[in-house]
Amino acid sequence: MPEPIALYVHWPFCAAKCPYCDFNSHVRERVDAARFGAALRRELAFEAARLEAEGQGGRPLASIFFGGGTPSLMPPQVVADIIADATRLFPPLPDIEITLEANPTSVEVSRLAEIRAAGVNRASLGVQALDDTALGFLGRKHDAGQAIAALEAARGLFPRLSFDLIYARPGQAVAEWRAELRRALALAADHLSLYQLTIEPGTRFATEYARGAFALPEGEEAAALYFATGEEAARFGLLPYEVSNYAKPGAESRHNLAYWRYGDYLGIGAGAHQRLTLREGLVAARRHRGPEEWLARVEAAGHAITATEILSPTDRAREALLMGLRLSEGVDPARLQARSGLSLAEAVDPAMLAACLDEDYLTWTPEGRLAATWEGRLRLDALLPALLR
Amino acid sequence: MTNTPLSRIRNFSIIAHIDHGKSTLADRLIQATGSVALRDMKEQMLDSMELEQERGITIKAASVRLDYKAKDGNDYVLNLMDTPGHVDFAYEVSRSLAACEGSLLVVDASQGVEAQTLANVYQAIDANHEIVPVLNKIDLPAAEPERVKQQIEDVIGLDASEAVEISAKSGLNIEGVLEAIVHRLPAPQGDPDAPLKALLVDSWYDPYLGVIILIRVKDGTIRKGQKIRFMAEGTTQTVDSVGVFRPKMTPVDYLGPGEMGYLNAAIKTVAETNVGDTITDDRNPAAEPLAGFKPSIPVVWCGLYPVDADDFEKLRDSLGKLRLNDASFHFEAESSAALGFGFRCGFLGLLHLEIIQERLSREFDLDLIATAPSVVYKLTTNKGEAIDLHNPADMPDPTLIEKIEEPWIKATIMVPDEHLGSILTLCSERRGQQVELTYVGNRAMAVYRLPLNEVVFDFYDRLKSVSRGYASFDYVMDGYDEGDLVKISILVNNEPVDALSFMAHRTQAERRGRSICEKLKELIPRQLFKIPIQAAIGGRVIARETISAMSKDVTAKCYGGDISRKRKLLEKQKEGKKRMRQFGKVEIPQSAFIAALKMDS
């Protein structure tokens, strides 16, 4: 069977821009949702036709992920149409995972039932905090009460549920974070994304932070918060299968695993990225980030790809390792070689590999995979440039 | 103008502690004799280098010819020889003094005798100078001429009862100084018919004329077209021109005995002209050269490295250009694992080092890093071989060394009584041996023998800070003594950093080793791995610090859209590593070593 494929669908609109967010999201007074929906379907059809022409028609579809922006602002009918098209063009695996990101505001919660009916079987809620002051700081439009109500509603509707929290906020003490996280874990999701607040260039926070408006926990403090996060999650049976993602065994996000395992994925919508194995090799492509420009291009040409790049063996090995070492399961050397054309010994600096194994930053799993230990994961961004060739 | 009888010539220099008014007095003398039109007058006429003017120090010798009609109605030629005042240039000073018969000893009437006054006055006495004390700044409210006169008599042993009291700044009693030069300083002696003997006082490079040589004629005459011989160098040249400084270079037909002036010939570098050499007539040479010639030898060495590796060739050119004008400093290429390619440079002393470094950055716009200065150690191997060690990194295995000798100095420190205690503590910490301790009023004069090694390492700064800036200091070299000296290596991640190794006395080793380790711990950013930093003597670690591994550095969010961005970032980081120095599995930014070395100076 050919390798399954993952599909990402980007909805680039938000009701408001959050001060920490550097994603491709845009605030528009009016959105012609039907027209954008049609363009997404057109881009999907274009990619399907291309794969067909490559002799890769009928690759099984393992997951769909509606991300954004705020995809819970999409009309449920648009969601339904895209799912229908996707599962028609690519035969879905029986356990296909279809996730949609939603905000816990009341307007969006009121649509969750319809979204479920459209075929979405996993909801991912942008809760971000269970503390009203923190939610205010993060520029969120909901309060903690609404967040809990949204989680309860979603739990009743979707077979699988995840939500996001942002920690290591200004002045946040480890004990406070533990308490907040425990309240979150008690809300019985099977998956959590727990992100340390980072300052991304070009965001409002970046400006304020540079001005000294607030400080963030750093160094030892940040490490202590991270450690506490893993401990609390483990008490509720959620394991850190990726740097910032915690799940009960079997409840991992299959779609996101496709990225980290460096599989093929299709990305449609403004600014979406994709990596597809075509005849010429593994091809990375990116689409126009501006929603209106993207729309115009899709309507004119069937797609809005602005840049493609055929990835060299070194590029592929680097990407596979920088993603794969984020996972607890690590990287399978055989898979690395098949995917990149380079053996592990060719892809990394052997002396640095030995040093990292020696220091217990990296380890060989019983299955013969190379994985980062807790200590290694903590310093992964420093480890990778040293390790990779 | 050059057939002045010997009896109407006076050759003199001015000796003074820094800031006691030497340059101002020189300016006034030039002005008072009308040697420079008022409109051409500027301050510190004789210090032509920007650095000399700014810092009030004289680096190169210079002379100026003053025409003075004295009160006795006669016309005199007064040749003022401006000499470097610093001990680094002690040999150059002694040659400049040898060109004169007398000195004005300028002392600040409120501050009194300082360490540098003493060092220089003793040199003048050694040169058999007649010395006229001059009390400057007499118009200041704090001036105490009687006390200072007494001090001059007590400390130096000179009769100061007829000291000339002046204010160079306001021009008060400059006439008195001129009359004292005429009547109290001796006229030169010399034989116009003897074979030529002229002292090479100094030389410098002029971009238009080539090398200009400052000379003092003792016997015979020197003229344009004459074939001359440098007796020590053994070379011959034909004189292109001779002249005097007024203070502009003014050609004359010839220079006779007792005269000071310049000569210029087809000489390309000052390295061919040794200060102290005797110039004679090639066809009618003098039988004996003038006494006292010795080549100047660097006593302090350090590595100079460009901060930007691309500046290496520029540094080589710049050092070459500076050497055109200063043959006393030496350089040779060397390389260091921590700092890349650079030069090992030898200097006459710490001020000389500082001056060269400053000129490189100022005149050649070079960003430099200097390793800790090292003195020259004399090693004797077990086999009886003698080695001069200029660079601690070159120190052979200590088991092969029979003995190590280090240079000592004799230092004179003058300090107000209330700071004496801390000065004595400092000197004894630095292995000083007290030679003499005397009081002059409320000022103490301590004479110590000190290892030069202890002085090149932050001694001035400590001296300044423990005396709140009131101590003055000067020294002369005082031979070599055997010492219990060890090489201390600094190891980063168990690998020695050659640029940071240094020699120290065994008793100082641990303290200094620890201080460098602590400093590096502050400066080296945390990394993926913990980094041990050690100071070691041979295989024995004497101090150790550990830089912990960085605590957390991992991207929180990384999904499908982030891969390309992360890969590009990785490529950039790998590029950045080229500026790092590899120590086993850790990479230290060169900037950390640079900062460590900068903190030293």
C-alpha cells in the first residue's frame, strides 16, 4: 500500500489577532466564506489531479486538520464539503482522524454540533489558560468559565478532544501552574498541547517585550515549569509524546505525528506548506500568505503555490531529524535512510552523537530508534545544530 | 648661523614629572625667543604626534634651536632637546641627555618631587649635566616654593637655593629661565678640526623625505654631500642635506661641534639607524666611537591579534609601517587556537606597548586583542642550554628545565603618608623587597626591588586605586634573578587555551589561576554541555570552575509549516559556528576569550 497522506486545511481568518500569535491569520470585517471554501476545494482538486498524473492517485488519507486562523469560524457546510471532497479524492483509512481547531467563545461553541455533523471527529480547543487575568493578558476573547463550558460541550460531541494551554507566563510560579494544569487535566481530555509562551518576532508581544513591558520565566525557572508540566500530565496518564504535546497512549494527534515523522502532507489554503514525494523527489511547496491574493491565484490558476523546492538528501535528513527528535519515539535510522537517502552516520557528526549519547542527551530506544532523553529534549535547539551535518 | 662659537651655544633638556609643565615651558621658551611667529604657535609645539599631545607624553625626541640675545648683549644659540620622559624609553632618554650639557629640572611648586622627576634627574646626573632647578606654577595658591626647594635638596641633593621661580602658564619669569640657561649651564666642547663624531640621538620616518636623523655634533663638521659612516651599524651613506629645527626643518651648509640638527640621506627605514650610534666621516673616520652604545631590547612581549581574522594582512602592514618609525619594537607572526593568526610583539615596556596598541587602533583603524603581557624569562635547560622565553605558550616541559630567571626592577614610589601602608602591602604581595623607605615632609619615598612580571600584571591599576591616584611610580631594570616560576595553563573543556597561559611565581599561581577561571565562567555563555574550566600547573589542577549546561532551549511549537523555517535557521546557526573556537565537543565564541583578555588590561 502506498504511504498514506495527511491533509492540512488553513482558514486564515480570526475575529481578533492575539498578541503572542505569529501564525498566518488575518482580521477581516467580512469574509466571503463560500468563495474561500470553493477555492480551498479547487486547490485540493488541483493537488489530487497532480498526484493522479504522477501515478499516485488513490493514496490513502490518514488525517485532515483544519487549522488557522480560526477554522471554527468556517461555515459548517464548507467544512463538510471539503471533507467530502477529500475522502472522495483520497480513500480514507477506516480510522481517519479529522481535527478542527476551535475557540471557546459562545458563538463558536454553538456551531460545534454542526461541525461534528460535518464529519469532524476530533476537536482542539484554544483554551490557553484557566485564569481570567492570564486570558486577558493573552488577548483572548473568552473567560475561564466559557472555556470550561466549551470543553464540556465538546466532550459530549466529539469522540476525541484536545485543548491548548500557554504557560511560563510573566510571573507565573511553578505551584500556580501546577494547580491550573491539574484543573485542566481534570477536565478529561485525552490530549493536551502545553506550550511555553515564547516571544515571536513581529507580534505585539515582541514589541512590548523588547520595551521591557513584561519579563518571562527563563533558564532554570522555565526548565522547572517544563518539568512540572510533564509530572502533572503523567499523573493523569498523559505522556509527553512530543516536546509540547501530551496524550493518553493511542490518543496522540495522528495528523501532527505525520509532520514529526516526516511523512508526506498536503497543505491547502493561504500560507499552507506541504511536502510531497513526487517523481522529481521530495518537493516542499508554500502557498501565498495573503488571503485575497491566495484566492485570486487559486481562482485564476487552480493553486496559489508561490515557491517550490526540491529537497536535497542533506535537507531531508536535517528536516527528518529536527522533527523526529522532538518525539519520544525518536527516529528510526532505516526510515531516515529511506526518506533522506542518508544513513544516520552520514546525517550526523559521529563525535557529537557519541558525546550526546555519553551525556545522556540522546539514547537508543529498545526498538533501535534514536531518541532525545528528557535532558536532551530540554536543550534540543542547541543540540540539533551541533549534531546535524 | 652655523659658525657660532662654542662659547655661545647651550644644549639643554628639560626634565619633569608628567604634568609638571615641561611642554608649556618649552612653548614659552620658543615664544619668548621669537623662534615661531605668534600665529604659528600652538600648544605643545614639540609633541607632534596626536597621541603625544593628547596624553602629555613625549615619545620621540625632538630638538629646537632658539636664538636668544642675552642681557649681556651677546647672541646665543640655545638648543632645546625634548626627551621622552618615560622609563620605557630609558635608553633613548640617556642618549638624548648625552647630547646636552645641562638640564632644567622642572618641579611643580605645589606637588613637589615625584617618582618620575627622580628617575630622570638621576639620569641627568649620570650624564654629568649641570642642573638648574625650576619651580613651576609658582602663582598657584597651593604653591610652597620653600618646602619644595627643601625637598629637592633633601631627596635629590641639589642646591635649590637659586631655583628659578616661574609660571610657565602665565609666562612669569621666562626671562629668568633663559638667563639661567646662558649663565649657569656650560657651553659644549669640541674640536672642529678633529674627525667627525656625531651622536645619533633619534630618527624618524618622514613620508616625503625618508628617514630624518637627529644628531648632535661632538667633533668635526658634517655637510651636504659628505660620505658618512655609521660606526655600530657599519653602513655608509651620502648626506643629502643637513639642517636645524626652528622648529621647522631649515637647511644649513654644515653643522659644527656643539651643534644640534638633522641630517637626511637615502635611508629607507629607521631600523637602519640605531639610537646611540656614532656617525663619522667615511674617508677620515674617528678612531673610537662615542661611549655607551647598546641596541635596545624589548623587555615586554604580548600577542596582538585582529578581532576580525580578515584584518591579519592589514595588521602586518600596519606593524610594518609603525616599525618604519620605531625600530625598538619587534614583531613576528604567530597563531593561537583561541585567537587565530596574529603577531608576537616585543616592546620596551608597558607604556610602549600601550602606545603601539593605541596607534594601531587609531591610525590604522584596527580592532585588536592583546594577550597578557609577558616578560622575557631566561631558561637554562638540564643540558645547560640557554633559552629566552618570550611567550609562556612556548615553555618547555618543566622537568627539562634546570632553572628559570626573571627580570627584576628597582621601583621608586612616592606617595602621601596616609596611603603608604596599602602601597607597602601591595609591594609585598607582589614579592617586593624593600630597599629604602624615607620621608620627605608628609610624602614617603619607597624604593623596592620587584619582579617585572608582577608589575606587568595590573600593578599600575592597583597602585592607582590603593593610593587614590596619589602615588607616583617609576622604575629601572635591575637584572635577572632565579625564581620559583611556573607556567599556568588554562584549560577549557580539558583543552589548553594557549592565548591564556601565563607565567607566575608559585605562590601567586593559585590566586591568579582562580581569578581567570572565575572570569571565564562569567564570560562563556552556557552551552549544550557543561564546560569545565581549569587552571593547571603541568598536570596538576590548581583551580576549577564549571559552566553548567544551558537549562532550556527548545522551540515550543513546531508543525508542518515550521519545518522550512527551522531548517533555514539551522543552516544559519551552522554558519555562525565558523566564528566559534572548537574545544572538543564544545564551541566557545572567540568573543569570550577577547573579553577575558580585555578584562586583564
